Amino acid sequence: MLGRCSAITLLHRFGTAVPALHQFAGSVVTRDGVIGLGAWLGAELVGVGSIHFREDGPEFAILIEDAWQRRGVGTRLIGAMSDQAIATGWHHAVVELLDANAAARALLLSSCAYVWLSLPDAGLVSGLLLLRQPGGQDDDS
Ligand SMILES: CC(C)(COP(=O)(O)OP(=O)(O)OC[C@H]1O[C@@H](n2cnc3c(N)ncnc32)[C@H](O)[C@@H]1OP(=O)(O)O)[C@@H](O)C(=O)NCCC(=O)NCCS
């Protein structure tokens, strides 16, 4: 799947267009503290989301291969990641993005109940996400 991704897609997910493949494989396999979710088209993997459970909350990272971007896959994957985080007792998540990543900003704004983004620091912004409840009921109390 990574081989089908453009350099800009890889850059937005990994901060480098040439990720170390073995590190990525490790990060999406479900293990203690990490849940990996796949978006499958039949037998083909077209997107992956990973949730890294840190002390201050789950950290989300997501990657959809270029040919499947802008078709709603990211929205469904963020929804599934939110359901997983909520099922483990969290109602927020954190995320780190390149400041220039307009697609990810827009995806988060449309998929989460509320999004706070930091000011950029060395080209990166941190996001705090209030997760949308399963069934579409936002918990903004
Ligand atoms: C960001 C990313 C996950 C979005 O996934 P996606 O499957 O394309 O998202 P969706 O199709 O569900 O889009 C949902 C909304 O996000 C916004 N959006 C998505 N891609 C966009 C783009 N290139 N430009 C502007 N807005 C965009 C739109 O509002 C879109 O809704 P619409 O298509 O009805 O207008 C995908 O572009 C990606 O994998 N990028 C590279 C990796 C990355 O940036 N990861 C995030 C940091 S970990």
C-alpha cells in the first residue's frame, strides 16, 4: 500500500516521503498500547489508522492511499478510531499534523465534535479532538 502512495501523502503522514517501512509495520500492528485499523477494499488495504494510547490520551494517525482519497474512506476510518477510543473510556484524542496539511485539518473538522489546533511550531501543529459519539451524538458537556 505504501508503494501506491505519492510523496506528498507519505510526507503528510510520516513527516518524510521515505518512511522506514519496518517502523511503520510495527506501528499499525495491534499490540500493547497501540490499535491498528485497516480500510479494506475487498482484499486490498487502501487505508490505515493507528491509535497510540498515551498517558494524556489516544494519539491518532491516519493514511489513505492517493487513489482512494476524497471518497469518504478517511471519514469512516476516523469514525471507527473514535468508536475504539470511546470504547476504552476516552472522549478526546490528540493528533500532530504538518501545518500545511489542509486535507487532514478539513477531515478532522468534519469528523470530530470539536477541534482545537495549536499555533505552528517548526511547521507542526498539535490538535486536540473532542470525539464524536457513536450514533452521531456529540458529547460537548
Ligand atoms: C487526510 C486524509 C487522511 C483524508 O482522507 P480522505 O479519505 O481523503 O478523507 P475523506 O474523503 O473522508 O474527506 C472528508 C473531508 O475532508 C476534507 N478533505 C479531504 N481531502 C481534502 C483535500 N485534499 N483538500 C481539502 N479538503 C479535503 C473534505 O472536507 C472532505 O469532505 P468532502 O470530500 O465531502 O468535501 C488523506 O488525504 C491522507 O491520507 N493524507 C496523507 C496522510 C495524512 O495527511 N495524514 C494525516 C496526518 S497523520
